[in-house]
Amino acid sequence: MDRTIGVITAGGDTPGLNSALRALGKAATGVYGMHVIGFRDGFRGLMENRTMRLEGDALSGLLSVGGTILGTSRDKPHRMPMGGRHLDMTEVMMRNYENHHLDVLVCLGGGGTQKSAHRLMQSGLNVLTIPKTIDNDIMHTDVSFGFDTALGIATEAIDRLHSTAHSHHRIIVVETMGHNAGWLALGAGLAGGADVILIPEIPYDLHKVAQAVTARRQRGTNFSIVAVSEGALSKEEAEALAAGEAELAAATNKKERKLAKEKIRRLQIDQHDHVSKLSRQLEQLTQLESRVTILGHVQRGGAPSAVDRLLTTNLGTATARLAAEGQFGYMVAVKGAGTAAVPLENVAGHRRTVPDDHPWLESARNLNICLGD
């Protein structure tokens, strides 16, 4: 077989990217006799034609290495920053695709990458995607790789924060990543024994959170761990955001759209100071010292967990098989212990959030963990 695969890693770095590249490359070259070309720094590398071969020694020793040997970026094909402007570079990417005689472009990425890959597919390219993100918010896959590693890191951080919170009789507000989905905060909060868990799917009442902390103090426990997803909002903030989005949807002219977008933008800017503001408010309402810990990019760094190594190995080899069979236009999803090919149009533009009836939420409520509602 004389097929050639192009590969990019796009969006935020995630544990398991290198092990996915290793599995894809080894299966593609060793089993199916294909050639694999990697493009550096995401879609920008495809546009700028910066490549490396993903064969032989280039794939050695990658299983446990964090990050991505290809590099990554958040640039989008249809909106590429170029000289102070954003330009549609899709045609340039299509020419490079053709010049390398690619049969398919494999895109490893999160929600934004799934949308960009779908756009390229609509423009005529053969694409396959692999779902990666620590946010775990990609539709039609049981889990995205990177989530398990980040969950373990966040859980260990909460474990460690217990001792300092207990020693100083403090509230510790710990922020996890997760974008606009609460999987990471909810999972780490449960696994780490948090007393309050705040996620985007459940807008919280500040006073109910304060009451939960105060009730613990009255029972003789003078500390609390509050796990907060970066996208969590109070009820007031959620209502203001919904109003802004409704105004944007109803706007009939450029001026109205601009005003609505500005309202939404102000809310998003305020969100950057959200956990600090929450910490100050809880301190005032409970009369307990409160401190903030923002886990940040440490959740995305380092070696992938054993679970993520297994996931990426399955996903990479399954993707190589689909490429060899000429099956294109799919995301290779995790389904049970195996994989499934999901039409990309069913994935792009959708977000997987925590449903109201999820067992993790039921467990949290049964443990009397405050969810702010």
C-alpha cells in the first residue's frame, strides 16, 4: 500500500499526544506500509509547510513523554493570524496537502480542532480526528485522552491542600481547568474529598455555599475545600450571560450585535478574577480565612497516566486502520474497551457537559457535598 498520512496536533497540549503519535505512526508504517508526515505547530505548520517524518527512530521513546514532538498552536485554518490580520488560509493548506500527495489528514485535538477539521473536510480534504482534551467535553466519545491524567493531578493537589486547610482552619478555594464543562472539577472534587464543588452546569447561590461552610464549622470542622471549575458562574452571572447571549441572537444590525458582544466580553473578563472574588466573599460571609489555589497548566503537563497510554494506543492504531481502509470523515471515539468511528459532522460544534442525572452528581449529593444549588 502506498498511502501517505499527514498528522497535526492542535489546540492546548495534553498528556498522551506523543503516545498517540507513536501508536498511529508505528501501526501505519509497520502494519499497513504507509508513510506518515507530521506538520509542526498545528494548522499553522500545514499552512507554512513545516514537516517532520513520523517513522522509525522519530517514534522511539514517546510512550511516556508529555507534550507533543510536533508542537501545537490554536490557529484556525479559516482565521489565521497573518501580519496583524486574520486570513482564511484554507486554500494554501489544501495545496500543501496535495503537494505532499496526502491521502488523509489526521487531526489530534479538542472541540476547536474538531470544528476546524470539519471545515477542511467540507472544503474537500480527507480527514480523521482523535479526541484529546483534559476538559473531557467532546461529544460522542466515552472519554477524551488526557482527562484521566489531569484528573489524577487535580485530585492529588486537593489531597495535599487538605492538610494546610486543616492546619490553618481555612477555606481553600481550588480552581481546576475544564473550560465550560465541569467534569474535571466534579471528578477531582469527589476523588479528593472536597466539601463544595462548583461547576458550570449548576449556577451557584453564594449564600448556600457560605451556609455549607458555616454548617461544617458549627459541627466542629473549621476548614473547607471548595473545588471550582474555571467556567463556574453564580446564578446572577449566569443570568447576565444568558441575557447577553439572547440579545446577540436577537440583534438585527451591526450596532446591536456589537453592544451584545461587549456585554458578553465584560462578563468573560470578570470571570478571570472569579475565584479571587469568590474567596473574598466567602471570607466575609463565614469569618474564616480563605486562600486561592489555581492549578492552571500543571494539569496539562508531564507524563500521561497508564489509562491515557492505553487509550491513545487504541485510538492511534484504530486510526491507522481506518486510514488504510480509506474510511475518512470520522472521529475515532472511545467506546467501552474499544473504539468507534463517529461521523465528524455529529461531533463538530457540540459540547459534552455534565448531565443533571450523572452518577457523579448523585454521589456528591448523597455525600452531602454542596453543589451551590
